[in-house]
Amino acid sequence: MPHAQIGPIAVHLPPRVDDNESLKQQYPGWDLDLIAEKTGITQRHIAAEGVTSSDLAVAAAEDLFERESIDRSTIDFVLFCTQTPDYPLPTTACLIQDRLGLSTRCGAIDFNLGCSGFVYGLAMADGLMKSGAAKRILLLTAETYSKYIDEADRSLRTIFGDAAAATLLTAEESPSLWGFQFGSDGSGADMLIVGDGGCRSADDAIRPRHRKRWKSRLYMDGPSLINFTVEAIPRLCEEILSENGLTDADVHRYLMHQATWKMLDQLRLRMNVCEQRLPIDMADIGNTVSCTLPILIDRVRSRNELAADHTNLLVGFGVGLSWAGCLWRDQFQAAK
């Protein structure tokens, strides 16, 4: 039975950089030093006006194809994770298939998930390969959350950045991804939400959990999200390890969604995991939502911190509420 393997990854960041020094000049009343201390973020990349998530995804895919000399005719499925699609319809993945010149026999699906989306995408790819429906899948994550954020919103503008990542998933005989587990709790939808733009009327829309302080279309209740994370994610990790006959000592790296420094530091404390084993690496790009995990994997790989016999835990969590995790060994790096 074939199994999905994480292959090469290409990351695309928009050229515009929104750094804390420029924000200090624009908003002298903002305590950017304190904000950076809590978030761990000093700059973010922001998509230009008129640039959409599909534009970023196509750029990342083209970089991947060129750098790895990938024959695009071999791609038989596109999975596109975004919460900022180009249109309500048609499916943005179909537009990407056409723009990349992929075969019309190529499947294409959008899925609307945020910070857990990369792990969900890995699971869907693994299922497609085990069923025999696909052998080489292009998993794309791209977000332009900046388009939901008012420029004067101190709470969100200092956190979220735009980005895209293109990951090639190939069907291999030996499993390198296993132990998938998922969770969802829609009762927490009011913690992180864009309440307009869909088909539900404003009068009947979900209300933000607390008073909406900023003009942004996007609302986030950070403290409630931290409380959810530090309760749900350690439990998820324990269950994945227990059900697969492993313990914390067997885990080389906990590779987690890069939300903010404060949130991840709380997880380190709750799980009693050292800084090296649960890396935080987002100071120069911010929280890029569904892109944080592939970007983190790419960076950890570039530092040669992974080996084929290292068992790692991949974990995504956030908007939905939604969370997901799995075990992973980097067989691609070993095969290079």
C-alpha cells in the first residue's frame, strides 16, 4: 500500500515587509517592544493590493517546480488550503491548476482550514494515495490575512503575515506519516472569526466572543485561544504517543503551528519540553496561519536538524476551533 511522503518544500513571501520599527514611526503610542516580547514577532510580509492567495501559491509552486526540476505533468492532484480564497466560487484550486499548466486529469480541491490545515492536508493526501487515486500531490497553503485587518489594529497587525508554501507529496512504499488524530469544537468559533462575506446575514451571524475593539473584519480573542491551546494540545500529543506505543522521550522535535511566542512558550511549560525540542521560528515572518508548519519544516531541514530515524510530532491548531497532529520521520531528506 502506498503512503504519502513529505517531499521538497518551496516558500514564497511577498516582497513588502511590515516591520516593528516602521510601525513605531506610524503609531508612536504603540508599545512595540512589549508587543514583540509577547508575540516574538518583529516583522511580517504583506501581500500588495490586488495580490491574492492564489498568486502567492502559484509563485511558490513555480519556485518548487524550477528548483527541483519537477515535471508538472506528473502532478495528479492539487490540495489548496486557504481561508482567503480568490472567489466564493469557483474553486481556487481549479484556477491554480490552469495557471500552472497542470493536466486536466488533475484533481483539485480547496479546503477552508487555518492553522491546522497543513496536517489535515497531509492526511487527505495520504488517503488519496492509499486509495490509489493519486501518486504525486501538490499541497499548497497560502494566506493573505492582512486583507482582513485594519491598518490601525494593534492586536492583529503585529501578528499576522502573508505567505505561501508548496509541498510535493509522493507515494512511497514505507510509511513516514502515521498516527493522525483530529479534533474540532465549533463552540469556539467566536474566538477567531470573520463574520461577513459569506451567505449568512449580518443579523444572524456569530458574534465575537467579547467586545470588538478594532475595525478589522477579523476578530481574535487571544487569551481564550491560549487557554484552549494549552489544554487541548498537550492532551492531543499524549494521546498520539500513547496510541502508538511511544513516550515523550521518543520525540525528537515537536513541530507546532507558529502562533505567537507566548502561546508556544506556554506549551513548552505545560509539556515540560525544552526550547530545542519545540522550536519557535517566526520572528521575521509572523503568524502565517496554514503556512507556518511547512515553513518551519523547511527551516528545520535547512539547519540539518532532522534525520531519517528521528520521530517528530507535527501539530496544527487554531481557528474553527480545529486541531490535528501526526507522527513523522523525514525520509525525503534521507533519500536525497
